[in-house]
Amino acid sequence: MQVRAKLLWERFNANRLASTLVILFTLALGILIGTIVSGGVRGQERKTAEATPLRMPEPRQLSNQFAQISKAIEPAVVNINTESTVKPTVRRRGQNPGGDDENSPFGDFFDKFFGGQGGDAGPVRERSLGSGVIVDAKGFIVTNRHVVEKADRIRVRLQDDPPGVQHDAKVIGSDQETDLAVIKIDVDHSLPIAKLGNSDSMQVGDWVLAVGSPFGLQATVTAGIVSAKGRNIVPLRQFQSFIQTDAAINPGNSGGPLINMDGEVIGINTAILTDTNAYAGVGFALPSQRGAEPGHCSRVWRGYHDCDGSSRQSC
């Protein structure tokens, strides 16, 4: 009897030792697996955390890029001076100067941009300033229609011209729908041209540069971003869907280019929204793609003025 009890006790002790070893092995395996899984999760979290922050360009790097683009584009941007004879008339707010342009879609909007004169005095000589961008080495320049409209004389100053030297220009074609015009100067050498870009590829927040001659100050460069796209600021105009920017645009900038960070023209600076006739942080540029819409001087960007297949006619 004692022998049997002793055998049972020894068997029990052996089973308990085996059970303990199994339990310890299972715990060790679980801890090992948990450590590996936890390490992998922490690694994934670390990778995700490292990829999340947006990397902003260094100020010096951005400054250098602005400088390079400005140096490349400035020779292709011109100053435009126009002279015209006008007869001022008394008009109420919202009425356009000149009876024959009474139905102009720009109306009071461009009155704010350029200001206006009133009174019943006789004809006076009026001078205006604007900008343009060379798109053909033979002297073809794209600008805004309202810069050269009704001008008796148009003169262009190139960046490398000596003081006092200007070139007479003639209007080759214009398009009221897009407020674009092509003018041409005759020179005896090839001119630097601007590269045209795709305005549809621009996104809100992209950096842009506005180049022109605000208040007659030639080769002025300002920087900003694309504030919005598709702004329809002129009612009932199919092709007047503007890029909005906070790059400083002032009277005299009109007709100058809006440049992307590849140094390409993605718009023509056309107007500002302001109550003071000066920069208020809201400017508008006609997208380059709108200037190439079929049926509306689709080749105006290349310095031509054929409209809908017909040759040598104004649009």
C-alpha cells in the first residue's frame, strides 16, 4: 500500500513539473511574439509620423528661385505707354466713359482700376500706362485689350532700352471676350520671349510672380500665391474666368504676365478689386489656357491674330 502511494506521489510530481514547464514555455512564447508585434507597430507609427509633416522650402532656397525666375523673365516684359484723345463727359457711377462703349461688360469695374474724369471740358490728351509680354522674337507682344483700346499712339519700352528710347507699336488684333490684344513693334534683332505654361495645372496655394510696370516703374516683380481659381468677376462672359492672386498688382501692371515657379506665363494680369485704385490684396489674371480657347483668337499667345480660320482680321 505504501509503495502504491509513493508511486502515485512521484507521478503527480512529474506531471506538475511538466505542466509548469509547458506554462512557462507558453508565457515565454507569448512575450516574444508580443515584443515582435509591438516593435513592428512602433516602427510603422514612427515611419508614419516621419512622413506626415510638410516640408517647407528653406527661405534662402525660395529666394534664390525667385531671383532666377525674375532674371529670366524680365527681359521679355515690356512697358507700354499709350496716348489717346478723349472728350470727358459727366457720368454717374456705373456709366462707362464714351457713349459707343456703353455696353462694355467691364463698366465700373475698370473705372475703379484706372479711375476716370468728369466734366464738360473739350477734348483732352490722355496718357495711360500698361505692361505686356513678348511672345514672339519678331516683336509680337500680348497685353490687355483695355490697355491699347482707342489709343492714337502706342509706344513700347524694352528692358534694355536706354532712357528715352521707345518703339512705336501697332495693334495687330484684339479680342473683347478675353480682353486680350496683340501688338507689334519693329526691331532689327531678335527679342527674348516668355515661355507659356499650362494654367490648368496650377493649384490654390501655388507660388506665383507678377511682373510689370506699376505706376510706370518698369520691371517690378511681386510674389504671392494662387488665392483661388475660376473667379467670374465679369458677368455673362464665358471666357472671363480668372486666377485670383495676392501678388501685388497695381495700375500699370495690367497686361503683364503672372509667372509660375517654372518661369512660365500662366496668366495675364488684368484687374484688381479695390476701393482706392491701388493694391488691396485681390488681383485677377486671365489664365493662359483661356487665351488659347478655340474660336477666340486661339493663337493670340503665339503672336498671330487669325480668328476662326480667317486671316489678318481683328477678333
